[in-house]
Amino acid sequence: MNTGTIVKVSGPLVIAEGMRDANMFDVVRVSDKHLIGEIIEMHGDRASIQVYEETSGLGPGEEVVSTGRPMSVELGPGLISTIYDGIQRPLEKLYAKSGDNIQRGVEVPSLDREKKWLFEPRVKVGDTVKGGDIIGVVQETPVVECRIMVPPKLNGTVKVIKAGEFTVEEEICVVTNEKGVDVTIPMMQKWPVRKERPYQAKVSPDSLLITGQRVIDTFFPITKGGVAAIPGPFGSGKTVTQHQLAKWADADIVVYIGCGERGNEMTDVLLEFPELKDPRTGESLMQRTVLIANTSDMPVAAREASIYTGITIAEYFRDMGYSVALMADSTSRWAEALREMSGRLEEMPGEEGYPAYLGSRLAQFYERAGRVECLGSDDRVGTLTAIGAVSPPGGDTSEPVSQATLRIVKVFWGLDASLAYKRHFPAINWLTSYSLYQDKIDRWADANVDEKFSEQRATAMRLLQTEAELQEIVQLVGVDSLSPGDRLILEVARSIREDFLHQNSFHEVDTYTSLHKQFRMLGLILEYYEVAGEAIKAGVSINKLTKMPVIERIGRAKYTEEKDVDAVFDEISAAIRAEVKDLIAREAEEE
């Protein structure tokens, strides 16, 4: 154990000398208050330490003790439905110990040491196991089975395997390794947060992460194991969009990181999630969720740790073979923490004061996502999808964090303040957003939803782009100057925007839309476009076509319950054709 002495305190940065035997990224305890810190720079025997707690009252001459271990998280049963701070301290236990405001130096284990879990073995004495093999399971919540795995580098033969109720620290298995040494395996593992958890191979993600959000699933999809960014100015709906994804995404496990966010937004999450019923299981959404709450008033250095804590927990569940969705809100706050610490370290600033290594740190985070073949001998495949919000000042996505993020991610959901001010949510701009997974998802959707899914999406996208071009003409010379065909495009594009892309997250039916319903909804709008186009050729005026009673029914189709979709939509489809046929017949009579 290495002991040093504080020589300088600068906010969350503490410099200590006499630390020659310490290592980079070692966890240290600062002063007699036992504040948690981490070594982030070494110069000779001087260590620069970022402290994850308030440093007021610290001064030169106080003691710093290195633990000799890197910043690590505890992985095992008990993670699900727990709310942690940025350095994996359970907030409920902290509240019980120190009240509303977290006291400095409070030590609480991340996983409950007293609770006993029912362990069911999946191997027997004499079995050969290797790193990543599942030796048994614990039913952690009604919907999540925690799979206890052999530590990554351990290969050998099972000497002892137990069944029954145990705490996370008790021995459940003994493996005799290749050197003949007996290794005890408890349910709990520790893993350094800055080190990626190992896997056999990373494979190309090819299936859609279904979110139930129409603008995302149909127009700008993300794969299971993909990476996405949601940049947008204040008030444009980044947090609401991430809440929707956390609630409805087709993932087995959700890890939500509130990194430097407003306290009241995190409070909404903490109050909402336990109340929400999971559409997949009927249980509370918290039964498959891990929350990391690091609000903007918490020490700035802990923001940096919160991102790594969250993704390491997500990797742990990925290694079990689960599909994991990680929401980071927001990576800009994390980058601001990097900038503050870099400034205190007196490093050479990069663009806009951010450290020169901003891009590589962002890449290290997002590259930990993906679809992987897990360690072990049972051919498990796990996915980790990372979705990061970016909060560029003034909504200017040319700033360094947005640009560095866009070079890494493959999906860009660009939020637009003007759409948000028009009360159009989700405020994802369909002209600036993109998904580089589109070709893969088109093939997947044609095979799994309907063979016309991609063709329909391409038609709708073309109409929206044409509408943007026509609007420029309308602003110059007015709508009456357009041909009936172009005015029909404006009407259909309006319907796509208002009836399909606009989605009410607070409406019990509209908050989530299945892929089949999305396909049928867009199909109704495009069917109207097709038959109305035929009517225009037959001489029917555009004014009559835009005042058909069925148009209101198309607009209200989004509120149809999933079980009634086919019956109601078939009826609306028949009404579209009947009303247009009637208009064509009347036109013929008038002639």
C-alpha cells in the first residue's frame, strides 16, 4: 500500500507527492475523510488525482493512500432495479446512511453483502469449463435470470459445485485450473471500468432494435449492437426521446446513465420507471433496468466515471447473451467534465478548450458497443446498443463533441428546435437525419415484416424530400401556382409528417407502435396518394380530394389498438377507394 502527501488542491484535482510506487488509474483514499479518487497522471513521484467527492476543506499535508487496484465495478446478482451514483454506490443505501445529501467518505458496497440468492448449478463435478462458461443461474428478478460465469481467463475442471442460497461473496464453485491450483468462484466478479470485457469475436449487427417509435423504426433504424447519437439544442426532446427508447426498446436489459443531467429529469426517471408496465413482460420496467444517476450538482469528476461504470455493467449482461440497450444522457456533460479536468491538469487545450484526446475517448466508449460471440462453449451471442445524447451549445452541431461523435456513430437522429417549438415530437428532422444501417434493415424488414416495407419507406422519404423542394416554390409564388399533382404531394407529405411521424409519448396507444402497424399506417397514406393520383388524371379537382371525409380517419388511425389494426385499417382502405371512386363517377356525370 503506497502512501503520499497532498501538495495542492484545485477543485476536484488533488496533487500528491511520495506516490512513486502507485500506478495510473489506481483508486486512492484521500485524507482522513477517505474521499474516493483515481490517479489520472504521474510525474515522477507526483500523482494527479481526480476526486469523485467534494474536496472543500482539504489542504496540503494530508495523507493519500493508494489501494493498488484500478477503479472497478462489482458484477453479480443485485444490479437490476438498483439506482447507483457515478461510481456505483447504491443511492438508496447512501440515503439510509447519510440522508438527503450524500456525506463525504461514505463507504457502501455496490452489491448487498447480506442478501442470499438462490443459486441453481448448470455444471457438475468433473466437467471441464473455460472462461465465460455458465456454471449456474440466479433468478434475479421475475424477468431477468443472472447467469453466473467462469472468470474470463480461467480454464479447468469443476472440483466443487454447490446449490442453494448464498451471498454474493460466498463460494459456489471451485475450479482446478491447468496448473492444478484450486480457484474459488463466488457469484460476484470485479472488473476495471476502463478495460473492455473480452469476447470471442465481434460480428456484424443485422437485426432491427425495435423501439416502437415510427420515425426511428421506419426511417432511421438502429440495429441491435449499433451506435447512435441524438444531438439537439436545449428543449428539443433529447431526454424524452431517450426515455421513450429506454421504455420501449426491444432489449432484454436497459442501462440508463444520467450523466450530468438536471436533477428533476433524473427524478422523473426514478419515479416513472417503477410505475411503468413493461409491454414485453407485464412487469414493472425496473425489473430489467439499471439506473446510474449522476446529476449536474454532483462532483464533476464522477461524470467521467459514470459513463465507464454504465458500459461495464452493460457488457456484463451482454456476456450472458442478452440484448442490452445503453442510454447515455448526455455525453456533452461528460466531455465538459473532461475539459474541466484537462484545464486543471494544465494540458494543452484542443478545439474550444476540449482536450486533444476528446475524439479517442469518445471512440473508446462507443466502440465497446456491438454484437459479439460471447466467451464460453455454448455459442451465445450478445448485443450492446449504445445511444448517446449530445447537447451542443445553441444547437450548433459543428462544435467538437458533435463532430467527434458523428465520426464514430452510424445513426444520426438530428433533433430540430423549430419542430419542437411547433410541438412536433419526436422532433427528429427527417431531412438531416440518417442511418447507415438502412440497407441491412431494409433486407431484414422485407423478410420479417412485409416484402414491400423498404419500397414503401423509400416512396415516403422521396415524397418528404419533394415537399421540401416544393415549399421553396410555394414561399415565392404561392400554392395556387403548383400543378394538381404537386399539390397532392404537399397534402400526402403533410399526412406523413402529422399523422405518421408525429407521435404522442403520453398517449397510451400512440406511445408505442408495432412494426406491422407502422407498415399498415404508412400503407394507408400511400394508398391515398396512389388512388388520388388516378382521380386527378380523371379530372377530379385537388380541392375535392383534400376534403374527403376519409382523410380524418387516416389521421386518427394511429390511435387504433394493436389487436384491431387489420380490421380497422382494411375498413379505412376500402373507404379511401370507395370515396375516390365516387368522386371520379361524379366528375364523369358532370362532364
